[in-house]
Amino acid sequence: MEYGVLLHFLPRDCTGLRLWDGGAPQAQYHHRHFFFYGRHRAPSLPCVASASSFSDCQPVRLEQKRRVASTRPEAAFPWGCDVESLESGQILQEWLSSQGLPPQKMELQRVEAGGRGLVAQRKLRKGERLLYVPSSLIITTQSEWSSPKAGNVLQENGVPEWPQLASFLISEASQGKNSPWSSYIAALPQQPRSILQWTALDVDTYLAGSSIKDRALECIKDVNYTYHDLQERIFSRYPELFPSKIYSLESIKWAFSILFSRLVRLPSAGQQLALVPWADMLNHSTEVNAFLDVEASSKTVILELDRAYEKGEQVLISYGKRSNAELLLSYGFIPAGPNTNDFVEVEAELDPRDEMFTAKLDALQAHGLSSPQRFPVKLTGLPMQLLAFARLAVSTSMQTQYYSQMAIAATEKGLASNKQQWDFDLEDKIKAFQFILTICEASISNLTRFLKGKEDLLGDDIIHRGTAAEIGRQPKAELAVALCNSERTILYRAQHVLRMELLELRAKKSGSRLGSKLNPPSFGPLEKIGNLFGVNSTRFEPCE
């Protein structure tokens, strides 16, 4: 997956399905559940090196196509290719075909978004199966290393899947032509557009207005931490197997950037993590639900189409139901079109001046929550858990048992008691809705202030056109604006609906008794979609 449906200015190196939730019931590009010694008692990640370290290591090229290297931009590594290189992809396909990949019904082409993608060579029908990549051409933790001693050391020391696979990529890349995977390495992006390639200053500059700033910083910090941890516990003990010039912090960022964007879990193979060459040239669409899996009869990785394609049309795949923020963190892009799975996280917290603050906080912490606590706001509504948190926050009750009930309702376990959450007084409901409205408006203000404060840096045309493909001046700046604009759209809609509900509630209050019960609110006449509070609070944890 090279570019997919994304902003044209961003050359997308992401080629995976779902990267984040590892237990999802689809062959999704898995998220980074790598573990760290200091946190989960498991080792961490490897690294990459500078070009000067590998003057003799050039990726394998078929003889007739060695000139592909000349299209490569200057970069820190001697392996990989320009993200728009078709030639390296064609070389990869030729090598895969020589190793057992059957004839394909898709071919690699430059696609509208400005990168590479797989395009139908003929009409393809819904339900048709494609790819059939043999298990021998899939990279897993069971793959044979060109340097078997290095692989054995990592396995003997209990290094988890993610850092093992990252180390494998670095090891095979450093082997040059001696690696059987050299054609695959040569087709990988030399300069991945991953959040790991951002500096802390980049994050502070471009994501200051977004709800994902802290998560982005955490991801970068975790990778740095993991590298140093693995360096201390593994690499420094076996310098002949893991030379520091090759296994560096920069190389780990490269390797993990590749894994973030290309690694999949295959459900029918016991959720096995895998890199699937050729299949990872498929791009993402928010409008499809097709994914990779292992076909039991052929024991190959296949893609079963969930829609028909015309000849010459790009075949797309789903990386999972990801918000724009998740897509940026995992894959380095934001969809150019609407994303029905998009959401923005808002932060709710108790008032420390509340005389019952300690009791309320204790109730939250007893059920695994905290203050502040994050909740997702979607275009389709707000989570019931946020309403429960709001009720707790504004409650004037002195009964700690009530606090515990609301804390439970603010968790995933509380979803079964949704009806109880509407059974409260009109005055309390107004307070709870106003509490949530204030949170949303504060988030809108933060985003607006960020955009106005960055006009000189980002440019007025970028601020107001956000996702325009033609601008292309600063990919990071445009990503930041696109993300802020998508988050503001969600929050503006929540603000509108909450204001309408509050108007209706206050009108009822003026003509009814305090203590009268209300039915669950519905959207106003312009938003006939469903209940205001009906979105499950499935929190995403990108850097676990």
C-alpha cells in the first residue's frame, strides 16, 4: 500500500490493513503492540544505520533493471526506493513470480493520489479472490534469517514479535544481495512518511491543536525508549551480530515505520503477524471492507473483494475502522474524502474545587478511570460513557454509592445499563449536557486558536483549504490542517446538536416540574440519524 485514498501531497508508504487493534476479527494491518522491558517485562525494538555504514550493500536488482537506483532520493539508508518507484515494484513482482506467486489480475501503477497502487487488469466481480501469495513468500517471526545466529539470539531472549520483525528487516537489508528478500527490501519506501519520522518539535508545531499530540509524542518516546532498552540488553552483548552502525536508532525508526504501515494479522492463521509482499501495495479506502486472510484450501494469503472493479480501476482494501488521527499516527496520511469512522477525543475532568472531588475521583479510579478521562466524539453521536461521566461530575449528591454507579456506567461494562442513564432529573440533565457542551467548545477553541496562530507558518491558503491536494508546500503542515479541520467538523456538529437539545430541555423546564422524567433525546430536524448518546466509547490506545 503506497498511497491509497489520501491527500495528494503525501506520498503514502503505508501498506497495511489495520495496525491498531490486534484482536480484531479481520486480517487487519495490526497496530503496534510491541512491548518494552521496563513496562511489560518484554524486550523491544531494533534499529537502522547511515548510508556510510553500507557502502557495499546495494539492494538486488534484476540485471536489466539496475538503473532503478538512480531514481532514488538522497536518504540515510542505501536500501529501499522512492515511494513513487514503479520499477522497483515490477522487479519485486518478477522475483515473486519466480518464487511461486501465480499470475496476477492486478498490476502496479501510479495512482491518482500520487503514489503506487494495484490496478485491475480486467473487470473484477464482487466476491472474486485475488493475490494467492504463498506462505513461503510471507515474512513472519518464523522466517529464516540470512544471519541465523542473530535470529536465534532474539528468540532465546524472548524478544516479542514486533522487535523481532523490525530486527529482521534491518538484518536482511544490511545483507544486500546476499538476502533472499533483497527485491522486497528494494521495493520498500526509503523514506517512510511515518509519525516516527517527526521530531518532538514537529509534533509541538503541527499537532498542538489536535487531540493526538500527546499520543504522537508518546509513540516517538516509546520507540526511542525501546531501542535504548534493546541496545542495552541485547545488541551491546552481541556486537558481532548487531553492530551499532547498523542497529541504530534511525534504522529502528525506519523498520518500525515499515511495520506500522505494512504489518497485518491473519485471522485464519491464529492472528499471526506477517508482512505480505505485493499485497502490501494495496491502498486504503474508507468505503470498502475487504481484507487479507489465509485461504484454508490453498494455504495462501488472499483478498476477497467486497465490490466490483472496472478494468483500470484501483483495487482498494480496508485498514480497519480508523479515525483520521489513527490513520495519521499509524500510516502517515489522512483520507482526502469523508471518513465515516472519524472521531475526535475530548477530555473530561472533575472540578477539583468540588467538595466531593476526592470521593468522585476514588469512584472513577476504582473502576479503572481517571480525571481527566478521554472519550471519543463521532459524527454520529457521543458515547454513553461520556454522559455518565458528566452526570458524576455535575452531581450534587453526597451518596458515594451513586458515584460508584455512575463510574461503572462510564466504563465499557456500563453499556448494558444504558436505560438507567436517562432516568434522571431535568435539571441534572441540563447540567450534564452543558458540561459536555463546554468540553466540546473548549476543544473547538483550541483548534481554532492553533490554526489562527499558525497562519504565518502554514499559509492562509492552507488554513482555509486544508485538504487541497494542489498546495503541497509542507506535507506536515497540510496534514495538521486537514486533521484540525476534520476534528472541528465533528465538534461543530456535536456543539450544534447539544445546543439544540439544551434549548429544548430549558424550554421544558420553564413549563414543567423539576423531577419530571424525559425520554432519550433525539437529533434535531436537520440530523435525523439516531440518539445523541449512542456511540460506544471504544478507546483507542495507539502506543500500548
